Amino acid sequence: MGIVSSKDVILGKIRTALSKKFQKPIIRPDFNQSLYQTQEEDLAVLFAENLVSAKAEFVYCERVEDFQTEFFQLVKERGYKNIAAFEKEITTILPQIHSEYITNIKGLKKADVGVTHCESFIARLGSILFSSKQAAGRGLSIYPPINVVVGYTSQLVFDIKDGLKKVQEKYPNGFPSMVSLTTGPSRTADIEKTLVMGAHGPKELIVFLIDDSAIGL
């Protein structure tokens, strides 16, 4: 009997395995189950991590007063001048600054900064869900080169479907004609694979997340 090499042993095992009939079990997919496992991690932490990884800025505020202080400081440090805000949810909590806010669509063309509310924060993606039902309309979160989004921890959801469900519940008499997701500043690399920021929308995205479960809100 000749010497049996390790290669022959392995090939023999493969032939033996192939000669045996194996009934593969049929696994029926559960189409109601999410493709993504729900994270045990705090949604605010998950959202912040994914938002920052998409090149946006994140500011956590324990109270509305903290937001007002942080926003005032931001405007002062960066020299923002023409700031637009149309929504009551935003205009009622904005601090007084050196100049008046632009509060109607007529002044949108000269706005350098658009301050908007949102429908939801999508933690899994670090994305922001907007809709055409918002008082800011379709343009305020897109037209100015800088978009500041102000929202609350109660608006945090894990995935897109959760955000869409909240929109559906909020507008039972008619789903918005437009919903959109924003993930970080606008960017494109279509031309010679060179990354360009602000090509199709704001080149800067800043999110203020206010904890509305905090005492004294």
C-alpha cells in the first residue's frame, strides 16, 4: 500500500461527503422582522455617533435654556448674520441676537442659515427626517448653505420605518406629499471622484438635541 498524502485524505473526505444525500431544511423568512437588530445602546448616543461620522455637528442640551445659550454662542463665534426660521416650534425658543430673524419665505434668498425643526431623528443612520407638512416647507432645510436642526429626545427612533410611522400618526388625515432624509452635509464626488461639500444643499449641518425628559424643560 502506497503512502497516502494529506491531500488524498482531504479529497477522500470531500468525495464521501458529496456521496451522502443531505436534505437541506427550508428556512422561511420572517418578512415582519427587521433586517437590523435593535441596539441596546441609548438612541441618543447611537444617533450622535452616526451623525458625527457623517460629518455633521452635534450639540446635546439638557434644557431649552441650554440650547439658547449654545445657539447664541454659535452665532456670535461664527458671525452668522441672515438667519431664517419659520416654524413656531423654533421661533418661540430662539434667543435674541444682534439682528432680527427672517421669518417668512420672501427672505429665504438672502438667508445664510436656516433653522428648522424635524419630524424624527433616525438613530441607526444618524439621519434627520423632514416632511412637506412642516411650516418650514421644502426649502428652508435645503436652500441656505448652513442648516441648523433643533429637536428633542422624544423624536428619536431607531429606524426609518419607525420615523415614517410617527409621521403617519401625526398626520392621520393625509400623509405629506414629500418626506426626505438628510444624512450629514450635502456632498458629491461625481466629477473625477473629488468630494465637494454643499453641491446640492447645505454644506454644513448642525443638530441641537434637547432632552425634553429633563426636569424644568
